[in-house]
Amino acid sequence: MQVITPKFNWQSPLVPLNLSKVLFVVLHHPAAFTATPEQIHQWHQANGWNGIGYNEYIRKDGTVVICRGDHIGAQCENMNSKSYGICCEGNYDIETKMPEAQFNSLVERLKYHKTRFKNLREIGPHKRFGNTACPGKYFPLQQVLAALEKDNEFENALKTWQSKGDMASPDYWAKNAVKGGLCKGEFVRQLIINAAKQ
Ligand SMILES: [Zn+2]
């Protein structure tokens, strides 16, 4: 997953976002099949706004573009100082399938943000917070939330093992028991021995 931070020229300086106040992650689409973040920046400035309002933008090829980043966005009315807005390129009112690369980047970014926003309450579509159809009826919200839930399943299992006293090194497993990861034989061996005692 590529994360880029282009330089945008803002009409006025951005205001830092207090991460501990972020309660919501708001999901958007630009309602355009293709749109570069630079184009959106121009569109938003043409409206008389400061510039691209999203905190970050995910292209269809999975590239993550930091826009306002950890500064207060202009993406969800009355919610900007307590939310973080992620916009996914496309028009998900018409496009029925989100490209896999984009979907995967979105899930990865949400996992990452969940660790940063300690008081996060909800990841929701823009329409949940305002009078809009954004991010479109085909936006794969349930699939995204299911992918995150699957992650919780693993974390919860680790906690269970740890509470039973059967796992001496949950941090090791959290780090290494991942897709494409490699686990050391002695750790796997101990785990098998512990599992047999259950
Ligand atoms: Zn929106």
C-alpha cells in the first residue's frame, strides 16, 4: 500500500486535529468515476473553500493520498473537529464493485486509525451523519466492517488464550501470525503443546 503526501496550497492555514477527540471515521466518495486529489482540491477551492476537505483520499489503485491528514477537515457538517474523513475515488451510486486494491487499502487504513483514535465510537458512511446519499448505495460498508470484525476475532482469541495463561507471548503472535508472516518453530511447538492441554 502506497501512502503519499502531496503538497497542497491551502487558502488559509490548517488547524491541527486533536486525535483524542476523534469519535467517528466518516466514509465518502467524490461521486466521480475518476478524480485526482488535485482536481478535488481545485473543485473545493472553486466553491470558495480552503481546499480539499477530506483527511485522506484512496485512489482506485489503492494509493492512499494524505490530504488534510491530522488537521481538521471540511467533510462532514458540524462534525469536522470530532471526525476523520476518508474519501474513496469512484461513484458508488453507479459502480457496483469497489476495486480490490482500493478495498484492501481502506481496510488497512481503518485498522491503523483504530489504533490511533483511542476514543473512536463508530466508522460510518457520510449519510449516517448528514442529509446526503454519500458514499453511494453500492459502497461496500458491510464488507469493510466485516473485514475489521474478522481482525477483532483474532485479537479477542489472543486475549482469551492469554487470560487462560496458555500464551506467554501474545505480542509475538499479534505481530507474526499474519497473512504472509513467518512464525518460529519453537513458538508454534509451544502453542501446540498448550492447545493439547485445553
Ligand atoms: Zn461525503
